[in-house]
Amino acid sequence: MRIVVTGGAGFIGSHFVLGLLGGEYPGLPATEVVVLDKVTYAGDPRVLEEAADPRVSLVRTDICDRSAVLRLMEGADVVVHFAAETHVDRSIAGPGEFVRTNVAGTQNLLHCALQVGVGRFVHVSTDEVYGSIDRGSWNEDSALEPNSPYSASKAASDLMVRSYHRTYGLDACITRCSNNYGPRQFPEKLIPRFVTTLLEGGRVPLYGDGSNVREWLHVTDHCRGVALVAARGRAGETYNIGGGTELSNRELTERILAVMGMDWGSVQQVADRKGHDQRYSVDHRKISDELGYEPRTSLADGLKEVVQWYTENRDWWEPMQAPA
């Protein structure tokens, strides 16, 4: 099976590629894996290079480059589309690049997949497209009400995927995940930023009063869910992938401090983010009932793993210096 993975040098995409190479997804027996990645600030090709597997190749190109994408998609059985600009704060500062990559880039991939006859296209999205929910959980039929340029660009790309299935008959699925965490995540995201800041003896910046609630999902659980959808999901369907653990940012901060043996004196409360969603929560019963998905990594175990990894791999993250 020839599988094209966009954004495969990024945090989630690289974990997915390693899972393919390691035979962790029985429904996706990979004989060839083509990673299409621009390798921006958050991409790291080292993990793919260190895998040293002859089945994988990394092609550094832009998903907006039609001729390159057409060439790389020839003969592909499955395309799994992770490539995206993802950081909310960056989208607030510069929304144009998010529209270009997330919307125009996705449309280019879809059109190329249609032209060359790709067997299946899986678009990896986010729960942030739903907006904010005070109580209960979103299911796949919930309205899209994005509140940041990032989530708006992802919602637009989701609708583009839907249109290519409905209009052209492209075999396409959408996945929407809750907040991911795990080893090798770029240190601008909440968990690795807090861990690396504490390791350097700094104070972690907690937005507002820390009451914003997020649902946390270990990256390996997310990748397994994506693989299930790629192998057996129904064409044209959307599947939520959740982690099952909801915490306020304040509660999460307390757990990180506890794992690292530190106290609240290492926290600095800062002004809240513009348009900050209050609560995310996804109902993942659909993917559980249809495809047998369940998260396997508890947040307690996952946080210990993350702290240990960043403690032992300072040479990986120190040069990155998470932005202010």
C-alpha cells in the first residue's frame, strides 16, 4: 500500500509515520510511505531520518505546489493530510498564512487527489472548529462555530473536503481531535511549553484565571484513531477522536507541577488570549461504536512520559526557544 502523509515531519504526522513503519496499524500495511512536508519551524525531519527505513521518503515541498503534489500522489492508495498551520496565537498575529496553507493548500491536495484517482483521502482536523461549549459534548453533527483565525481556517478546509466528496465523489473522511500532547511536540504548545519553562527554572504563563477547559488526547491514541478511519471509515463521514480526560488549564498546570515536584510559585498568570474559547469536549462514541476506538494512554502516564522525554532531550528543544 502506497501512503502519502502530508505534514509527516511535524509532531502528529511523524508519530503517525512511525506507527505505519512499525506495523502498528494492521489495516494500513505500508509498502511505501511518501512524506510531503514543507519543514517549517515546527517540522523536524530527524525522526524520519533516524528511522532509516527504505520504505519512507521525505519530499520537502509546499502543499500549494500543484505540480509537485500531482507527481507525489500518483499511484497513492491513501492520502492522510496532517499538514497545517496550527498555533492559535500565531493565527491571531498573522491569519493570512493560515488561510493560504489550511484552506488553499487543502483544496489543492483534494483536487490533485481527484485528478490522479487516490483511493482514500483522510483530512485531519480539530475540535476547535466547533467553537466553545458550556456543557455536554459535541458530536459530528454539531454546528461549526470557530472563534479564532486558526479554527476558522480549519473549518473552511473541512467544508472543502465535504464539497469534494459531495460534488466529485472523492472518497474522503474527516477526523476532529481534542488537544494532543506527547513527546517531540514543538514547545509553543501548552504542555511542552510549561514543561520546558519549568526545566529552565522559569515561571509558566497561565492565561487569565486558568478556568478554560480542554480535553487531552495522547498523540499515539490520536494516530491510531486516524489509522482506523483511513482503513475502515465510511466515505464522506466525520469522526471525532477524543482522549476522555477534561481538565481546566489550572488543573492541568497543577498536575504538571506535581509531576515535576514544583509548586504554584512557578506560575505567572497573564492576560487572557483574544477570543479564548472557554471549553472543548468531543463525543467520540461514533468512532468507538463503528471502528472500535478507545484511548489507551491515561493523562497521568502520558504526563510522566512527556516530562521524562523533555528532561532527557534538552538538545532537541533548547535551540527552539518557545516564543513569548
